[in-house]
Amino acid sequence: MKKGDILLICAVLILAAAGLIFMNLGGKKSGGTLTVTVGGEVYETYDLAKDQEVSLDIDGWHNRFQIKDGVVSMLEADCPDQYCVEHAPIDKMNETIVCLPHKVVLEITEGEEPRDVDA
């Protein structure tokens, strides 16, 4: 490899790293509201400034999530795959946690107006 090739590779790697840092740190705004939808219909909205645990017991199934310090986590669910429980906590605008078997979507939205979610 020539010196120019090495410089080009380093420049591309630096640009890629800068892009990733921007996307993860500066690309998303913090939200103020958690919108919970069940079966594509808005079920409830919650203020992220208020710490709380919420249980959803609908049609014989159970999900429980937590809002703490503006961060949302799915604590438990009785679905077989547990992907929603294993999902990383969310705290940025438009991030979601989805329990597909129960058709539950937790989405961080901005302001007080809930946003419709297609099923």
C-alpha cells in the first residue's frame, strides 16, 4: 500500500466515525411524552417527567413498563419471545419498544398530542 492509500482509508474511517457519533448523540431530540398503542389504537399517553410503573392487562395478556428519569423500559411481558423485555431502554424522540405478540408499541413522542401509529 502506498502512503496516499493509507491516508484515504484513514480519512474515510474518521468521516464514518464522525457520522456515527452525530447520529447517536446529536441526531435525535429528547421527547416529552410516551404514547402507548395497542392494536394500532392509542391506548394512553404518559408524561416522561413523572416516574411510574404501568401494568397493561388486556385480553388475557400482561405487559409492565417503567418510566424513570425520562427513560422507558419494558420490565416484563408474558409473551413467548421476550424481545420487548430484552430491548434497550428508550429516551429519544421516535424510539420504540414493540411487543409484537401483544401488538403493544411504546413510542416516545414530543409534546402532548399523541401521534397515530399504523398497525
